[in-house]
Amino acid sequence: MGYYSHETAVIDEGSDIGDGTKIWHFCHIMPSCKIGENCNIGQNVVISPGVVLGRNVKVQNNVSIYEGVICDDDVFLGPSMVFTNVINPRSAVVRKSQYLRTHVGKGASIGANATIVCGHDIGEYAFIGAGAVVTKTVPPYALVVGNPARQIGWISEYGHRLVFNEANIAVCEESGQEYQLVNNAIKRIK
């Protein structure tokens, strides 16, 4: 089956791109990156060496995914969101050996214009609001917003805010999935 790439996309030798993936206008896919099946890489996206994207990752326009980033399956990266890879960049100081890893868990969504400071993982199904600046690790199913980003609640796998009853059980309004809050952590129970 293979993948599709627009004629303006630059795909370096040594990249591994899964079947069914679409790569749109003015993208640059660098060597030694791995892109899973059925991904959608929007216009003007750069994917650096060593980056790993799972299956069905959606990368919207104007996103740069730098070395050290790993995204699991079903991740959504909103328009113009930003990853960093060095804590204290300086033009005159080479710090490639100091790149920090950022792992984005399965099903997580990162909103438009959000910034993820390197070295801070995003838990599975977490939801990062538009414009948020993430400066610490985000737990699974957390809803975070603001600058610096702060958690304001919990979210379901379908992207709906969870409201917990007295027994610390919440039901997703769309899917009917049930979640339990125990020791400030979410677990899907049904």
C-alpha cells in the first residue's frame, strides 16, 4: 500500500514511514525517524531524526517535532504546538548531548499553540488546552490549561470532562465508559 507524500515534501533516506500515512505540503521528514501507519502529517511539519510516532498520529500544520520526542498511538498534535528539546538553549553553545526526552502517551491531545518543555511526559489520554505551557509531567487523563499549565480536572478517552460522584466514579457522557479516581489517579473500570 505505501504512504502518500505531496510533491513539495522532503523525505530523507533512512526514515521509516508506515502504510496509509499522508505527508502534506512543505514537510521535512529527516532520517532515522519512525512514523507509524495511518498518520496524517499536516502542512509545514518538520520531524527530526530519532523521533517516533505511533499509529494514527495526527500532526496539524506548523508543528516541529524535535529529537527526543516519542508519541504513542492515536496522539493529536494541534496546529503550531511546540516541543522543545534543550532546557537552556544558546546559539553559541552546542548542547546536542543534553537533549531531553518527551514521551506523549496513547490517545493524548495537545491543543493549538501549546508548548511542551522537554523532559516532561504527557500521560495517556491527557488533554493539554490550547496555548498551555507544560513545565512538569502531566498524569494520564489529566486536563491542563494555562501558563504555566495547571490541572483543572480529568478527561475521558473520548475527550469529555469527567464529573465524579461521592464514590469517586465518573461516566463519560459519549461512550458510557466508567472511570474511578483513587489516590489522585484515574483508572478506567468499564
